[in-house]
Amino acid sequence: MLIIADLDRTRAGYIAGLRLLADLLEARPDIPHYEHGRISFALNGTEAEAAETIERTAAALTAEGIEFDRSEDDHSQSIEFVIAGVEYGFSRVRDAAWAAHQARQSYEKNVQVAVSC
């Protein structure tokens, strides 16, 4: 039996983990899969770094002939694509949108909503 105890957060570790997961799901059809097949995450780093990452990803996907959806607005920037049955995407909330969200949340500890019965 293969036991994987260490979480390898490197790119190589992530790719190896995906391969192991695919092999496991293929070998054990009794293990369910997420039928919507979506992998989605938020990018770390600055807003400018995220924009650069999304730009590099768009160029790489274009070079591979893979269609993708790219979104940029006042709230966030993102990219999504589909490989076989898996949707893959990542995004980054813009700094101004995040600051506005945090400002709205700052009242949360001070405001109590009364519920009447």
C-alpha cells in the first residue's frame, strides 16, 4: 500500500499528486469523483504579479491551441480553461476591491442585528 504523508507544495509535487490522484481514481471506480471537475484557486502575490501570471498563461495556452476565458474588471482578473472533463482556473481580487471588502467587514464586530420573532 502506498501512503503519502508529506505535503509537497512545489510545482513538481503538485503535478505528481495530480497524477497519483488520477491513477487512484482510475484504479478504484468505487471512489467518487467531483462531477463538475473544477480546480480553482486564488493567486498569491501582488496585483501586477497576478496580471503577469495570467498573461503568461494566456500565451502558453494560445501556443498549445487551448481555448480559454480571460476576465478582467474592476473587481478581479482571472483565467479559466477546460482540459477534457476538468475545468482549471485561477484569479486575483484587485487591491482596491479587497480594501473595499475589508472596510465593509470592519463593521461586523461592532454591529449586532436584532431578530424579532
